[in-house]
Amino acid sequence: MASDIVDVDGQVHVHVSAYLVVGRGKSMMIDTGTPEHWPDIERQLEEVLGHAQLDYVFPTHPEIPHAGNLGRLLTKYAGAVVVGNVQDYHLYYPEFETRLSRRDSGARVDLAGGVEVEIVDAVIGDLPNTRWAYEKKQQVLFVSDGLAYSHLPPVDDAADGAMHRAGDCARLSHERSGPLGVEQAIFVTRSALFWSRYVAIDEHLREFNRLIASHPVRFVCAGPRGGHFEPT
């Protein structure tokens, strides 16, 4: 999903990602998108799921782009359960307290058909309860804000948070016209991970290498547009 921001050079987008993992019998939504995007998210869910149930929702952490539609999802799908580090979520959604199921890092959620989502520690997280997810069958790592995907170098006149321009939506990293630059990484890190300026990053890099050694990765899901994948 993408929100439009207008700067002096034209339209700039801010990306908000939400993913749907579909197994043979069950499904899980990873992050929820913002309330602004609910009509599009609801439509896409209905296109993919049809009359099937959404079984699990895994918000990586309780910020609006990641958990802002949680109440709408739980209302629409009466059987859905929220999993992950759900501490304090009952304060936001007391009416859904019985549908919060805390799953610590290392917990696995079976979606059937060999599709299984594991909750893992966030190597790079912006909140203490940020968690990542890993799907083993297709070797997909869902990294929340940890490896944010930017198309656009910092633009002085753009609104804070501007990530890419019109025409760059729904592109994978290998579809870009050029390589990602250091200035883009700096921009994203400064915007979302303010604490990183106060710590040495070396241990985080070593921990990330250990993670991908034990969890081989083919796809990193921090993309610019909500989507889904289905096992083949």
C-alpha cells in the first residue's frame, strides 16, 4: 500500500507493507496496514481468501502501520486469533482480549500443507516487543522495519518519511534501475531506527548473519506494496 505525499518535484509515496501467507488450510496476515488503507486491504483479502477464514494475525509491533487495522480484522473475521508478543494489546483492544495468544520467539504456527510460520527475534527492531517472522517452505523472512525498502534518496523538500516516487510502486529490488545507495539506508535508518545512532551495529550484523545461517532466506519481505504468496 502507498500513501501519496506531494513535494515541489511532484508526487512522493510512503510505502506500508502487509502480507498474507496462505497454507493449504489456514492463513496468516503479517502486519495490518494503516486505517487509511483499509478499503484496499479488505478488498485484496476478499479476492485472495474468498469465503475462507483468516485464521491468524501477526502484527510485528503495535505501531499504526503494523497494527492499525487489527480491530477491523478481528471484527471481520470472527475466528481470527492474534499471535506474537501481544503484551499490552489488551489495553488497545480490551474487547478482543480473549483472542490474543502470546507466542514467544521460536513458536511455530502451522498453516497446513507444509507451510509454517515461525516467530523469531527481531535483530533490528524499533520497539522492545518487535518480532520478525519466517516461513520455511519458501524461505521468506518478514523483517518489519528492520530492512526497510527505499527507492528514493533523501529529498530535502519532501515530507518526512518519503520513500519513493510514483511509478516505483510494486517493484522488487532487482527491478530497480540502479543499486540501493548508502544515502537511502541512512535515510531509512534515521527515520525508523533512531536508537541505531547510539550503538555499535557490529553485533547486530553478526546476529543477522547467524539468523540467516539457521534460517536460509530467498526472499526478504519489506516491500512497498501489500501482497501475498501461495505455496507451489
